[in-house]
Amino acid sequence: MINTGSDDVTWRSTTRFAAGLAVAAVVLSGCSEKQEANSTLPDPSSSAAETTPELPPLGPDEFPVPDEARQKTPDGVVEFVRYYVALAKFLADSSSDPQPLLDLSQDCGVCGQIAESLQEDLNSGYSYRDYDYNFEELGPGLLHGDSAEMGFVYAQGPITVIDSAGKVVPTRSSATTGDLQSGAVLRWRDDLQSWVITTLTVG
């Protein structure tokens, strides 16, 4: 859940969080003469293996980072931030170890606060009956070498947290917020073949 009551926004337990398209034009010669088929076409399977190498797994087994979020492109930046916000929900809903939020960030204070809050809820035996949010990107990501940034609009809620007896925990629950102008700064990690979040701002 996001605390939006001050300028220095902090995230609490249930934080909710191009490459341009290459268009291939086929030019027809207009020649009507019959052509023989090429008998030495490459093996499709070997060609695919060479052009689309498999990325090593990253993120939770049940919710891995998608390949489109691991591209060093403006669209890849957007998809990584979208995934990271969805990852917080996945970890909350599944009552899972929040370590993946730390693994996919670097020196990000807010990211650490999210992970810490989720861990506190996990230790307290809390779970989530409702967890809703809306994410809308504000255009493509902006690349600057190995760093990137993007803006997005985020709306949180409703969030309903319950204890082990099934009772609502008001201090961890929240109603729906308005649209929050937000943003993220990222860094490309060659060792992970992925982006990581270095700064996250909500509201």
C-alpha cells in the first residue's frame, strides 16, 4: 500500500504497484517467369536457435520476468516497470518471500521499503483478500546508455488485508486512491541481461 500523505512518499506493505518496429517491405519485380524453388534453404530450427537465444531465468519460478521486459529498448523499459509493479502484487497475493523485489533493484530505497513491509506482513500472518491497482505508462521509456527512465500513472486500491483469524487489518488496508503521477529510473545489468530499478517514485 502506498502512503501518499506527504511529499516524501513511502510504500507500505502492499505497495501496488524501442526499439522501433522494423517493417519489411516485399518488393515485387513484376516478372511473370516461373522460378525454381531454392533447394538449399537453411534449417528453420537452427536459424531460430541462432537468432533468438534463450535468456536465463530471472524472477520467481511462478512469475518470471518476461522476455519483452528484458530488452534494452524504450518498450523494454516500460515492460520492466510494468512487471515490477505487478511483481509486488504477486508476492503479496501468494504470501511469498519479497526477496525478488530486492534482486531486481539496485540501491532503491523505496524498493527496500516495499520488501520490508511485505516481509512484516508475512511474519505477522497477514494475507490479502483484495489487491487491486491500475498502471498506465506515459509514453515510451527514455534511454541514456545503460540508464533509462519513464513516467507512469498509478492508482491503488481497494486493498483489504486480513489477519490469520480472517479479520480486516485497517492499518494495512486502503480504499482506492486517485491517479498518482509516478516515475522510475532504471539501470541495465549485462550480468542479468535485464533492467533493474534504481529509483521509484509514486505520487
